[in-house]
Amino acid sequence: MRFFALSLALTTLAGPALAMEEKGSWAVDLEATPGQRLGFAYYVSDRFSLRPSLGGGYSSLNGAFANLGLDLRFELRPKKRVTPYAMAGLVYLHNRSSIDFGSGAPERISDPHAVRFGAGIGLRTRLTDRFSVFAEGRVTRMAFDDLASTTVNGRFPLELPTRFQAGFGFTFRLK
């Protein structure tokens, strides 16, 4: 029985996917990154998709934060079970307007809003006709001014202007 279950699982994973993304189809993305995101994908063509997303989280330094993003993804081998892709996008970030470092007096953040833009690459593997997993990495750059805190001693950045971000997630095709 175990041999049968293992054979069935390997056949399912090794076989080609029954359906592929096509123009006009929709998908839902759930991604684990430093700013977890829930997003949607709309396939403009077989290779290009627009992917709006909404995310948020909590850090011990910044507290609660939210982000709103938009990516454009280009899949190199859309009809294959495993496909590499390239992406470009931007994300709006909102952090709290003050931070408490434990001194009892919260420090004020001069501008809790920021925008990051970037590009990256990833790899998506289709497990069934509707369910895929992906892993990606991207380099992002802070647009405009850096997100900084203003203290009595001056300003210090809360985030690096340029950084690498890795993530993984799941995609569920709706149509």
C-alpha cells in the first residue's frame, strides 16, 4: 500500500500539468517574505501576469506595518511544469509613526511612508493543474528618501536603502 501511495505521488509530481496559465486566467498567491503578502495574478498573456498584493506584519523594532504592491512577472517556459521567471515591481510601505526603544519616550518617525522598487528572478513548479509552489529572490531599492527615525541625536535609517529579499509561496489557479 505504501509503495502504491508513493508511486501515485511521484507520478503526479513528475507528470506534466493538465492545465496552464492562459490569457485572461486568474490565480491567488500566498507568499512568505519579510512582509507576508496575499496577492492575485491576472494573466495578460500566456507569459505575462500582473500581480497586485497586500501584506503586513509585525517587527520588534517597527511594530505593525502594511504594504501594497504590484509586480509584473514574465514566465520563460509557461507551458512546462517547472518554469523560471523574471519580475519587476514596486511596493508602498507604511510603518508606525513612532518607535519605543525601551527608554519610555517614543522616538518620532519623520515620514512613515516609503516606496520600494525592484526586480528579481524565481522558479515556479506546478504540482497539479491548479496548485503551484514558487521560490524567488529580488533586490529592492528605496525610492525617494529613506525611511528614517528622527531622534534628539539626529536621524537614523530604519531600513537599508538597497536590500535583497527572498520568499517562497503557493499559487492556486482559479480559472
